[in-house]
Amino acid sequence: MNITLVFLGLFLSVIAGGLIVSYFNATNKSHFIKLALSFSGGFLLAIIFQHLLPDLYHEGAEKIGIWILLGFLVQLVLEYFSGGIEHGHVHVHKGQAFPLILFLALSVHSIIEGIPLGNQYAGIISEHQHANGSLFWGIIFHQIPVSIALMTLLISTKLSNVYSWLVLLAFAAMTPIGVLFGFYISPSQIGLDVPIILAVVVGMFLHISTTIIFETSENHKFNFIKLISILLGCSLAIIMY
């Protein structure tokens, strides 16, 4: 896929989430967002086990498991500040102040996950890795429900509708910024092996996907439709590649 299309897809996936909230009145409390989260959780989990983990261990980086664990823990820390918006968990209070810390934590998450994509298109990551675009589509399917949750939060703050959209546009630029970092700065330039940043991202995805799946349970039992959404996400990841 052309890198211009990658930038466009990443940016428009966030805009799509904002439009869904603004024009279709689908908030993070709606059935749509819950099903979209379930689908994205299944898709992320499938690409982790089908593509990303095999790619990482194929590269043979030393102690790669530690970096995956680090990514898991980094996401845990980020969610302490973001309140779990990465998996649709939002506390909405009408008229609340703009949640700057939440926005910064979510932006850091988005920038980090874009770096391996930039490494791929710069040719730093070997050709067989992600040639199928699984990492790109994993981010896309995850960004839409996250942007719905963020826009739901923004419209409940003291910000006007115009400023809410400006904040969302700023967030839409974060993953492309990460792609630019990865495109122009190789891991070796900052003293890291090539697979390490990808391993951190895989750990972050592992935390998000498992949290989404476990939080789709009600009274410790899966709602049937949500279970189907998770299975569809997994199936699509397998069928696409």
C-alpha cells in the first residue's frame, strides 16, 4: 500500500469516528460502539498471534518477550492517565473541563503504534513483515471506536463544537506523526534493535485486545451478539491474510 494512502486511512478513520458521533448520535454507550470494540478486539488478538508474534520471533531479537511485557506495562500506565479510553471506557460528566492529561496519554499511545508502520515503509523492517498490512488494519479498526469514545467525551466538555473538532483533528494527526518518526528515524539510530519498538506495540495491543474482550462480558457471560462480533474480527484477520 502506498504510504500516502496509509496517512489518509489513519487520518480518516479518526474523522469517521467523529462523524458517527456528530451526525448519527452514536456515543460510547451505544450498541454500535460496543460491537465495534468487540470486533476490533478480536481482530487485534488474531493479528497478534497470526502475524505479529511470529514475525518478532522470526527476527530472533534477544529477550523479545521482555519488550512485549514492557509494552503491556506501558499501556497499563497510559491507561491510568487516559482512563481506559483506548477500549471505550469513558466517564462522561456534562460541562467537565477539557481532559488534557487524557488527551496526552492517548496521543502518546497513538504515536508509538505508528512508529513500526513508518519503519516498514522506510524498508527498515524486512520485506516479509507486515507486507499483508495486518498492523495497518489493526490500527484502523481500533482507531474508529477510540475516536467515537473521544468525541463522546469532547462534546460533554466545556469546549464548543468547533474546538471539539479541532482537538479530534489534532488526535487524528498523532498516528501519522508516529509513522513519520518511524520513516525517518530507524531504531538503530537511538540504540535499539529493529524489532524492539514493534514488540512494545504488540504488548500494548495485547493489553488492549484482552481488556476489550474481557470487558465485553456481562455477569461473566458473553452476550451472544458481542461474542459473534469478536469471532468475526478474528475470522476477518485470518481470511484477509
